[in-house]
Amino acid sequence: MTDARPGHGTTAGTGIDPAGLADDDLFRELASLHRTRLETLRHGPEAALENHFRRTAELETEYMARFPGREVDPERLTQSF
């Protein structure tokens, strides 16, 4: 069942609006997207990849709005992969 309040329903049939997710659900959704990223990039059709980009942006934007003072590791900025 979706929430009928603006900003708390589904987004274009691709999931619950991130603003309507509890923090734990937001973290779970982000983890799922990051876990499936490479498979989608390598093997997903264009529509799946576009959906992945869009949904990732929605969820990460919501995360940043909720946690603007998140802990940042200054060493992370200088680490190379």
C-alpha cells in the first residue's frame, strides 16, 4: 500500500519515494543499489541502467539531505584505488 501524501508515494512505478522511507529502509535501498551496480552496468539493458542512475540519485540526494553533517574521513579524499 502506498502513502497518498505528496512526496510519500511511489516514484514512476520504481519504488517508494525516498522521503517516505525510514532511515533503515533508506540505508537498505542504498546498499542494494550499490551491490547491484556492476551487474546493471555490465549486463542491464539501457532502460535498467537509466533506472539505476535515477534511483541512485534519488536515494543519495535524500541521504545527503537527512545527514548533511555525516562523518567524513579526511583520509578518504587522498586514498587511491
